[in-house]
Amino acid sequence: MAAPGRLVSLTGGNRNGDSTARGLGVAGLVVGVLGPAAAAFAGLRGRSTGSQAE
């Protein structure tokens, strides 16, 4: 039994996996934001050139 006032880790206290998961999560969020931003930029750029297909 844990002493009163002490936190008990349910995952075994593996911190190496935490930093990897955190890095991948941040990278996923960045890519998730950049995707729609790139699409919007491409859409605006396409409209500004006037789609001059020959």
C-alpha cells in the first residue's frame, strides 16, 4: 500500500515513451494545422492568377 500523500504511477513510470509520444503529438498537430493552411493558400493563389488554361 502506498504511503499517504504519495502518487502512485499506474504505467510503471516510463518517461522515455512519454517524450516520444509528446513529440509525435506535437508534430501531428503542426501537420494538422499546416494542411488546411496550405490548401487555403493554394486556393487563393489559383484564384489570383485567373486560371489561364490554354
